[in-house]
Amino acid sequence: MIYRGFSTRLVLLSWFVVALLAFGRLGTVFSSVLLDYNEGWNAFQAAAAMGKGALYPPASGFTANNYPPLSFYVVSFFSGLSGDLIVSGRIASLVSMIAVAMAVLAATRRIVPEEKSAGWLACLIFLLCNVTVFRSYVAMDDPQWMGHAFMTAGLLALLWKKPGDRVPLLSIALFCLMMFLGVLVKHNIIAIPVSVAIWLFSFDRRGFLICLALAVLSAVAIAALDGLLFDGNMIASVIEFKRSYSLGRMLHHSLLVILFVPMIMCSGRLWRERRRDRRAGLLVIGIWVSLLLGVLQGSGSGVDINAYFEMLIFLSIACPVALALRSPPAWGRRFRFLLALPPAIMIPYGAVASASEIRGKAAGVAAVDAMVSRIRTIPGPVACEDLALCYWAGKDFEVDFFSTRQKLTQGEFRKRFRDAIVNHDYSAIEMRNMAPGTDENSVRILIAGHYHLLYERGDMGIYVPNPPGRMARR
């Protein structure tokens, strides 16, 4: 028996499943496959960090950057290893996710050192969820996991030693430093600092006040960096970014929580252990804070399943810790059965997704290469909805379709963008489908009246300006 009812064979089989499901995703790291809209966007931001354009352009423009800068500098620094900012970003994301997995393992081992296999079970839970329901973010060029790597390292600093009446000052200082770096990567991953603030306020007011003071100093430092490096544009770009919110979107994303109900139920036992070990209380607070913030953030356009990554981090630590507690046999059997339910759903989903990625890779690469070759031959500016195509074709960042859709409700902005389309400011525009739909397709609807299809590959098309007197089909 390797860990309170989980046999050695079962655990080894689970690790094999994780490796097998990761195979399809890892095979895309060095290939020209379109994984997500964000990949090309992040590549252009990293290029701007290297001096190829403004990292924080004016809000009135057709491009935008609503992320803090640190990840772009990190990716651009290591770009020499691959020569491709998208590949560098994918590697950085993968390494960051593995770093979070190692932090989850270490944190679990520190809380229950007597259960040697608890950390590996925590790591297994974390990675199994990532290669199944969260697989779209595995090895994707996106700063999300890099931000979580810093935040989880800070959490590990607090969980390293069992606190008495007060948390050691060194742990608090390390935690605040990691939070500072994490916020410079992604500004809205705040579940860990909020949970720690609530936790410290409940028993260590001195530690809470020190954290508060260091948070204020961090804010001042960020403002100073903004003024020194970005002329005050960074904070404004991040805070003032236009984003629509929807109750329906929030409810849709929150359905994911159903899969984690057994883990939440299992972890609830830790609340009774908080007097014996205060770290148990932090884990429970973290689960509920990250769940609430995930539901709220899930209402925003452009926000996806990544809103629940922090909940996954807390649950991955909390479940093995809860199972390690001495408990009645019936309790253990009941929760082992409940914890088996999510994998029974997630593993088939991951298997289908992985098989689809492997089967579609060759066709996907061929389609992208064909589109890139076409775009590269077009003289003048080209606007790409799939920004990776323009990046690989050596074109500039002309239009951020996502932020442009968000800003089209502004009359002056809409007029300027309409004028750019009517006047054929772009030699060509690459887009997915041209079907009119909701307000979020208003960019396509506008373009459809003034550009027509020149070349199509799969669901991607290159559109060029209409000749005088011609209107495109809708």
C-alpha cells in the first residue's frame, strides 16, 4: 500500500496515464500549430519588450496590452535558445507548470512529513487535472503558469514550517517578494495573497501588518517602475482595459466546479485540524477564496478555465493532507470512492482530446504553413485574427481583434476603426469565419462589407480589399 488505500499499481498506472495524455500536447511545443489566440498576442508583446514597438501602446490604438511586463521580458530573454518567441513562451509556460507541481509536492510533504507519498499524490492530482480538463493551457505561450509559479513559491515559504503564535519574518518577506513578482506577471491571480491576508489577520496581526506594509511598498515600486520604464502607461493599460461581463458566461464556466466537489468535500476535514496546525486553516481558506474569485472572474470575456487554477493548487495540496489524517476506516473508504469519480470523467475526456491533437497535428501544421506563406508574400500591412500567423510571416502587430471588439462600443473608436476598414488601410486581413453573429462578431461584420475572400485554408481565410463598386457577400 503506497498511500492510505491507494495501491502501488494504481498510482503507477495513474502516472502512466498522465504521461500518455501529455504526449499529444507536448508534441506541439516546437511545431507551427495554432493552440490559442493568446500565443501570437504574447509573442508580439515579447517582441515589443525587445524594442520592436511599444509594449504599452496608446488606448486609442487598435492594439492593446493589459498584462504586466515581467513575463514578456523573461520570454524575450530566452528567445535566443529557440529563435521563436512562441516556442520560447511555450517552454517557459511548461517549465512554470512543472515548477508549480514541484511546489505542490514540497508543500504537502512539509505539512505531513510522516506520509512520504503524500507529496507525490498531490503532484499526481495536479498534473492529472492539467492534462485533462485544463490541458488547453499545457505548454501554451501564456504567462498564466509563470505567475502561478511565483505565487505558489510564496505560498510554499509560508507552509514550510509549522507556525506558532507568529509566522517567521523571513517567511513573510519571501512570500511578499514572490507576490510582487507574481503580480508583475499576471495582475489578477490574487487568491493566494487574499487568502494569506485573511489567515494572518485571524491569528498573527503583526504578520498581517507587515504584509500590508510590504504590499504598499510593492505598489509604490510598481508605480515607480511604470513611470521610469513606461511613462506611466503600464498601470493605466492594465487597469483601464475594456472588458465585457456576462452572468451566462459566469454560470457556464462555473460548471467546471462540479468536477471538484469531491475534492472540496474531502478537504473540508482540514478545518477541524486548524488548531493543531494553522496551515490546515490556510488551505481551507484558500480553497473557498479561490473558488469565489474563480466564479467572479469567469464572468469576464477573455477569461477561461484559468480562473480556477488557484483552486486546483489549493485542492491538490489539501486532499492528500486530509487523507493523511488518522480517520475512521469508513470515512477513508467513502472519500476514496468520491475522489475516483472525477478521474473517471476527466481521463476519457483527456484521451479523446489527446488523440484529436495527435491526429490533427499534420493537417494543422500544413494549414498554418500555407497561410503563413501566403501572408508573407502580401506587400503592406496585414491584420491577423490569428496573430501567430502574422508573427511567423514577419508582419507587424496591426490589430488586436479581442480588444477592438471590446472597444467598439466607444463612438470615436468605432468611427476610427470603421474609417481604417473603409479606406482599406490593410492590404489583407486574416480571419476565421465571416458569419455574422453576436456583438462580439461586429469586427467581422464590418470587415465583410469592404473585403472579400482571396484564399482559404480550413477555417482560416485571407481577405483583401474590394474593388470599387463591389460589396462582399455576407
